Amino acid sequence: MNKQALAPHESVDLHEILNFKTLCLAKSKLMQGLVFDQELKDLMQKDVEQTLQALQDLQALYSQVPFQAPVPESRPEPIIQ
């Protein structure tokens, strides 16, 4: 079976989604310690569980369809000044 490759914009989009979901997970976990209402804590815990599942699904997609960009032989010189 042929493996499909991600287009450049799809690779960037997937990477941005993974970063965003990771930040959301960290924020939800940290905020749970500041919340005293049990219903809100339960809701935040459900969000953590769903985010973990979403991250696993996205990582599986990312590993199944790798994107490879050609590395240029010459790199631009940095401008210092």
C-alpha cells in the first residue's frame, strides 16, 4: 500500500494543532488545583481526558503520514547589525 505524504501546509497545521492542544492540556491540569467547585473540577477533568485522547489520535496521524522537507545545501547567512 502506498503511504501518502502530508502537504507542507497540512504538516504545519497539524503541528500547530498539536501545540495548541498540548497547551490546553497543561492549562486545564494547572487550573484544576485552583478550583474548589466539584462540578467544575469534574468538567475540567473530562476536558483533560478528552484532550489526551485527541493528542493520541493526532500523534498517531502524525506518525502514520510523515512529512519530509528537503534540506537545502546552502543556508542563508544571518544578518548581524
